[in-house]
Amino acid sequence: MSCAGLARQTRQIRGGGLLHSWISANRGAIYIPSYGKPLCSSAENAAVGDVDIMHLEQRVLVTGGAGFLGSHLCEQLLERGCQVLCVDNFYTGTRRNIEHLLDHKHFELLRHDVTYPLHVEVDEIYNLACPASPIHYQKDPVQTTKTSVLGALNMLGLSRRLSAKVFQASTSEVYGDPAVHPQQEEYWGNVNPIGVRSCYDEGKRCAETLFFDYHRQHGLEIKVARIFNTYGPRTHPNDGRVVSSFIVQALLGKDITIFGDGTQTRSFCFVEDLVQGFIKLMNTGRDVTGPVNLGNPGEFTIGELADKVIDLTGSRSKVVYRPLPADDPKQRRPDIAKAQRLLEWEPKVELEEGLKRTIPYFDSLLSEDGVKRAIGI
Ligand code: NAD
Ligand code: UDP
């Protein structure tokens, strides 16, 4: 198809009120490059130039954008003046997380499952789509692996076609139950390939492999972040992650359930800090591929976390002990020297302050009858 033809087709799509400039008018054939690049090198430039498809803002795709981290990322990108296309199948994410963004002129939402190919026009891709809490990712483990692996393949294919930078939300779970502490990026991990957490751990490891092979084989610009436990407003109230679970239990006056003896450790990063790290990593030069650990190196036992939550909520909940889930890592703390050096990034929000900023969110959420019914209380 000629450039003029493509321009006509693009105009029709825009006029049709569809997802205007995000949609590929002709799969793999039309490119709507970012500001500063030529629209078309042929003699028909003028015809294309007449069409209002120049983009002054960076167009950014966020998969998993209606989830906990994704919704905060969409928000921070909009604040920085980007156009954001949020793609989500609402498996664990909710419209509620992004409701306040729906009227923003630079925000668009597309329901889509990343295990299927996606044809849109963007400049950057953040691939976050994947259930992240053990309860959620173990509910349909085959789908979890598919989301990690096929989702990565589809986003890498899209990125290759568009020559767009692509970011992968990887995880500290790639280190498994780590024998090295704290975890540095050079550590290869200690992962059970056939356990109940493997669908997630191995899925994410395979996604990393794909990212680095696309980088080596096709010269793709990749950014791989290994994210450590993160918490904050918009964590799903019923997904069993420890910070949200303890806060919800404390606010409801229910028993605080510590799995095991509570001596296992985690490092908790406040969401705002983490998302700033994402954007800094995306904005690094071509040579920075990662993997880069992103997390807060402050390390706490789960018992200490329970005490802090009880203290800050003023709850009368008592602590009860339950069996430790299979393959539950005994310790986890990021070595963030690489992020400090390459991104000049480190988290600023201490656990206590982050909890104080998170508790009111759950307090308000739990005052809603619909939410109470949905989480079975
Ligand atoms: P989340 O469950 O809140 O968000 C994941 C989002 O992906 C949800 O909105 C969900 O609906 C969507 N999704 C799932 N499968 C999909 C599919 N097939 N197609 C399209 N959308 C799909 O989890 P989160 O905490 O926001 O995690 C986001 C990403 O960060 C995940 O990739 C996760 O592995 C990674 N991560 C998170 C943490 C953390 O502590 N929050 C730690 C390590 C890694
Ligand atoms: N955990 C707990 N009680 C809960 C939920 C989790 O003691 O109600 C423990 C869990 O066994 C693990 C730690 O808290 O040792 C962190 O669990 P989470 O699911 O938040 O993250 P992950 O295990 O993936 O790091």
C-alpha cells in the first residue's frame, strides 16, 4: 500500500473513534514514528504530512496497566507528559485502579490478553502483565507460564517491528530460595523447576532469556528490572501478599496469620519509589540492558512486619502461626549497588512511612460494602 493510502486508512480509523493512533492501520506496514523522526521517506511525504498524526508526546504501552504497579506507572508516565496506552485483561487488575485516569486526554485503555499478538504503534513498551501474588499465579499455573512466556514473545515481536524500547518486569523470584545473601544480579539463583512456585519463577526466567536473546539476535533495546517485594495503595486486598494481608487483618481485628515461625525475611519497597526506578531504567542509554535489582534493601522478618502493622493500626488482632507454604524463600534482600550506580536511584520511603501511607487506602476500601462482600467478610 502506498503512503497516501496508509494515510487515508489511518484517517478512517481515527474518524471511526477507535483507538486512533495506537492501532496499526496495516499490520506491520505503517509506522507512526515519534516526534523528530521522518514520517515517510517516499515522495508521498506531503500527503502523509497533511494528516494529523505527528506525536509530540512519547507513546508508551503499559501491559498489566490496570494492576497494582501498572496503575502507578501509568499515573507517573502521564505526569511526565507521555501518552499512555494501558493494556490489561483484568485477570487480577481492576478498572477501579485506573478509573481516575480514564478521562485524561493522554490515557487510553484496551482490554487485551498479552498471550495473543498485539498490533499498536508506540515508542516504548513496559511489559508488566502477569499475576504477581502466589495465590493468584498458582490459581491457573499453566496460564501464568503462558502469560510470562507468550506475553514476552508478543511484546518482543511488537518491539522489534517498531524498534521500540522494551522493559520487562522481572522478579526477585528468579533467585528462588537464595543461597547468596543479599542477592546480586550475578547470582543465578536456586529455583525448584517443578514446584508450585515454578510457573511464576521459571516463566519469568524464560522471559528474561527471551529478552536477552532478542537483544543479542535482533539488537533490540531491552531493559530488565528484577523487582523485589513492593507494597502500597492498590495492592489487591485479597491476593494474600503479606503487607496487604496483615493490614486488612489488622483493620478488621482478625488474626494476623504468620506462615512458618515468622523468621523468614523480606525487603519491602514502597510503590512510588519502585516506579521511579522503572522510568529511570527505561531512560538509560542503549548499553544498559539490566538485569537491575529494584527494591528496598531494608530487611525485616515477617514477625517484625506483623508487629509494625499491629502497632500502626492500633489493632487488637493477635498473631497466629500457620504452616509455611512450599518453596517459601527463607530470606530476600536486594543488593542495589547496580541501580545506584547506573540509575542514580535508591528508595527513599522507609517501611514505617510507607505503611502509614498504605493503611488509609485499605481503611477506606474496607468501608465499602461491595469490597467487603467481594473479599468474603
Ligand atoms: P498485579 O496482579 O496487580 O498486576 C498484574 C496485571 O497484569 C493485572 O492488572 C492483570 O489483570 C494483568 N494481566 C495478567 N495476565 C494478563 C494477560 N494475560 N494479559 C493482559 N493482562 C494481564 O501485580 P503487580 O504487583 O502489579 O505486578 C506487576 C508486574 O510486576 C508483574 O509482572 C509481576 O510479576 C512483577 N512483580 C511485582 C512484584 C510486586 O511486589 N508487586 C514483585 C516482583 C515482580
Ligand atoms: N506470609 C505470611 N502471612 C501471610 C502472607 C504471607 O506469613 O498472610 C509470608 C509468606 O509465607 C512469605 C512472606 O510472608 O514468607 C512474603 O509473602 P508474599 O506472598 O507477600 O511474597 P513472596 O513470598 O512472593 O515474597
